Amino acid sequence: MTVSISPTGITDGLVLVAKRDCQTCELVQPVMRELARGARPLAIYSQDDPEFPEGVAGVRDDRALEVSFRLGIETVPTLIRLEGGREVERVVGWQRDEWRALTGVNSLGEGLPEWRPGCGSKSVEPGIIDELEIKYGDVAFKSRRIEIDPHEDEIEAMYSRGWSDGLPLVPPTRLRVHRMLKGTNRQPSEVLGLLPPDLQPVTIEKVAVNAVMAGCAPEYMPVVIAAVEAVLLEPFNMHGVLATTMFCAPILIVNGPVARAIGMNARGNALGQGNRANATIGRAVQLCVRNVGGGRPQGVDRSTLGTPGKYTFCFAEDEEHSFWEPLSVERGFARGTSTVTVFAGDAVHGIVDQQSRTPESLARSFALSLRSVSHYKLAQGADAILVVCPEHERTFKAAGWTKARLRQELDGLLQLPAEEVVRGAGGIAEGVPAAALGDRKTIPKFRKDGLLIVRAGGDAGMFSAVIAGWGASGAIGSTPVTHVIKV
Amino acid sequence: MELLDPTSEISPERRIRRAPPDKIAGLTVGLLDISKPRGNIFLDRIEQRLGEEGVAVKRYKKPTFTRPAPNDLVQKIASEVDLVIEGLAD
């Protein structure tokens, strides 16, 4: 690599980088002393102890590792020759012939072994390289820097600036955001879109800042980015999902190999707490909407009650143990492609059915719960997700029911009798307007493609769930969107 | 500590001060005595002058000038007046 004169101050001469904690560097101390006595200018940088090598005056202290970083040292000892301020050659590790050739000292290292491998440079130890890049590299962020007084608690400072969803945030220091950005190959300056409601540009960098605050690990970035891209897509209608007086949050369902790779939970308590990826990926998206989009409760977010899912609601489908095809495959993606499906949804409504042993009986239980989405007497409004647990899927598997077969059964069971759902029926004013029913005897509960079925959950328990969707679905509201995760 | 801004940055970094009202007639003004000697005399005079301007006045007193006002006093003041004048120095 070409290196400018600035780190070492040597125009024509030698630079040597070493550390005491390295057997090879210890071994070649006599060589270093010999070179130091020679005529050619020599700068020796010690990474851990300015008293090493011994017997040499003027050893330069590089415990801050700035010069090692700027010279791109990966192994010690490294010997570099400079001419006219530029590096012309370097030798990594101890190799007697090469050191002799580089220095022109033909007696160098007499009596020493011909070669020894070097040791890892301190400047590339895990975690250190990121700090050095921030300190000495040209890592530039576009985001404004917010100075927190040394006597101010940074957690409180973030609360007082309104960045939080109510729970504490991880402070987004430059180092943390730098590490987060290493989780993706996308450029930090890339604009994903204009995030509602303020319609402000959301960049990869801003996603990273909010992902840090949410508590994400860098390896989650591809999923967070894909989820933000998905909610920005027009059919999802993020503005409406946020602004509504109804309950919903963007619910994220992850399919494909990425879920396992980053350790997401598709099994016991999949919809609950305890898994970092599940918890923080959903939270990162919500923090983007809050902080970049400007969407806040009692601001543009007019939700009457909301739901705890607005903190975070993200899980993986259990593909490995299911005999059904995954949601992503149903929705047209190849098996093995990682996807995130975003769904504007409410909270978890449990289905307790511990008695059904036939698929018909179990499907009827499911249909009863699905019927109550939004309101027992409403139809063609909300979508829904049916989350089928392992012990329930087993009943379908035993009878050879594919997901399509279950769907077909549910479609039949969810043809709601017009006379039951019409406004006023049962002494309830709410319901489907008579005009909307027309001459029909029945009306389907869900619009076409309005019911998503996924498999998740722990092995024990005959408890599936319905997650109701936003009362406005399809073109007039929000349509679920499945988006590829580019790792 | 330095943090990167997670927002869209359409608001100023520092919270801007509220604009003061353009007139005080008809408002309620609180006078907060911080318990420095003779602060009450100064505030008595202010109360008199404000009364001449047709401004309603409420008087408050902090237990000691060596500590910030207790929370319940701050909340009480905030809920009862539009503006506050605090007698700060000696």
C-alpha cells in the first residue's frame, strides 16, 4: 500500500512495528538493535511497551495504535522501507533473506532461525479496529452530532429529546453506529424512501442509528433495512397504519435462512419477549417511524388504545418443523429466499382448543375466532393472521390437510349469513350495511387474500392465535407486503 | 458523550424558547420569592406595579435559595399562572 510520509516522519529509511508480547519480535531484538546502530534512518514503533525492544534508544510509543492503523499493520514484526516519503516494500514476519534484501545488510540475523511467522498486530484485535477507524480513519457521518454534557445522564438525555418509545435506548455513539453499518454492504448515504408522516428521507445511516438505539446487533441490519423498505412501499400505506385511530402496528414475519442465521425465535413464546432479534428488529422499525418519520402517539398517531405490539412485534415462522409450505413460498417466493412480510396488525387473540382431534372440528374453532376479528358482525374489513401452533398443525398433518385444504375449509366456514351480520341484527347496531349485502345470502368474512396462515410456537400447548388486521385492508387501507431480505 | 441524531433533523438541536406574550394585561403572573433577604420587599413593589396594570398576581415562596424549587411548588405554579417572575439575586 502507498502510505504518505505523515504518520512516521521518515522520508527515506526504515519503519519497524513490533510488540513485546510476540515471540518472534522477542527473537529478533538483536536484529532491531543492529538496524538501529546502522546508518539508515529507522523508526521503531512499539505497540505495547515503549521499553521494547531493549537496548534501543528512541523507540516510538504506538500504544494508541495510530501509526499501526495508518500503516495498515496486520502482523508484527513488520519491516517497511520508504523512499521519497512513499512505501516501496515491506516484509511481514521474520524472514531472514527478505530482511537482508530489504535492508541491504547481508549479515542481518546471523545465528537466528531463517524464518518465523509473526503475531497478530494489536491494531487488528477484535473490536479494536472499529475504534481505530473512528479515531483515525475517515469515517464520516451525515447525521447531526448531539453533544451530551459529561454530567448529564445520556439515557435521560435521550428521553428528554423525545427519541424513546418509553423504554430505555442504547446511546447511538459514532462507534456503535459504525459497527452497526458493518452489518450491511449498503451505502450509509443511500435513501430508502420518504418515511411518513413527515415524509422525510430515511437513509441506511438513519436506520443504523435507530437500530443501535433499539438494541440490534449488526447482523440484524439486512432484516431491519428490508422491513423499512417494505413499510415504505405504497400498498402497505405506512401513513395510514400510523395515523389511524385503530390499534395496529407494523407486524414483521420473517421467512428463510436469515431467521436461523441471526437466531430469531419461531418456537416457544415466539410472539413474546426474550429473544433479542425478535425484540429489537421490530423496535428498530418503530423507532425509525417515530424519529425519522415523526410519527408519535397523540401526534399524527391518533390511536385510541393502541397495542403493546407497537413497541415491537416481530417473529419468524417455524419452517423447519412444519409440513406446510412457508408464508413466503405461498406468496410466490422461492424456498430458501429470505423475506420479511409486513402486516398492519393488532394484538394476539388466543384460540384454546384442547379437545378437537379432527381437522374439521379444529377448523371450526379457528373459524369462530376468526369471525370475531374487528367485530363478529363485520366483514370485508380487516385482514387477519392465523398462527397455527405445532400441536394443532399435527392434527391437520395427521389427516393429510395441506394449508390450501385448511384455507378452503375456512373459506366455507367464514361465509357469514347476511341476516346475522346486517346492521341491527341481534339488537346490535353495528354490522354490514344492508346496501352492501344487496341480495346476497352470505358474505365472506375476509377479502380475497386477506387471511395469512403461518406456523409458529412451542411444542407443548394446543393454543393457536388470531392476529386481527387493521380495519381498513386492501386498496382502501393497508395490504400486507412481502419483501426480499438482501443479506 | 457525543451521539448521532436519530431524527429527520427538521427540528433545531436545542429546544427553542417559547415566545413571550405580547401583552400581560389579563394574564396571571406568579411572583416567586426565593427567600433571599428583602426579596419580598422587591416583589411587593412589583406586585403593586402589576396591580396598577390590571394584572392578577399570585405570590409564592421557595423554602430555601440553596436548592431548586421543590417539585410540588413548581407544579402548583405551572398550573396556576401564565408567567413567572423570580427574584433571583440579593
